[in-house]
Amino acid sequence: MSNLKHINLSDLDLPEFEAHNNIPDQQLIEISESIKKIGVIEPIIVRKKNKRFEIVAGCIRYRAAKLAGLKAVPCITLSLRDDEAEIMKVHENLKRVNLDHVDQGNTFIMLQEKFNMTEEGISQIVG
């Protein structure tokens, strides 16, 4: 069972093993700026561990939220064994597909056509 609630950043712990050890500072800053503008869109996945919460998925969001000055973030708490948590981390990091340039372009065209957004307006949103 899972539940969604805001958890203080001070109550969250990074996992022992983190796949994203080399995220460029500029990328973290960009994510942080996005969070400042519209908040954390996708909740961080956590599990209870030693009376605290361990991040299962969302370490970059956690770091960016701290950089943005947030005090709490939306989290989904799952009851996971160690092996289940590690498998979820692998899927989170290896199976996520970013939009390619064609899909990005189609998305921007949709924003222009559906919401009459300008290129400048879109660039302000997506950076």
C-alpha cells in the first residue's frame, strides 16, 4: 500500500548506493529552477527505514528541491524489502526514456496550437 504526503527534507535520507553520482551542476540548477517555478511534479518514492525515510527513487529531485530552498516535498511511501527497493531503483534509472528532439518539437507545436503559446513563452517554461 502507498500513500502520498509531504515529508520534510530533513527527514529524508539518500540511499547507500545512488546511480546518479555525476549529475552536472548545471543540470541540477536547471531542475531546481523548474521546481521553484512549478514545484515538484513527480513525487519522490520513499520507504520507512530506521524511523526515517530512505529515498528509493527521486534523489535528483531531492537534491534540486534542497537547492530550490524547499522544506518539504511530495512523497509516496512504499513498504519495500531491500531487494525490492534496489530493483525499483534500477527500473527508475534505466527504463526512463527522455523525449527525443522530434517528440520535443511535436510537444512544442502542440503548446503553440492548443494554447497559442509563443516560442518565447515556451522557452520560459522549459528553459
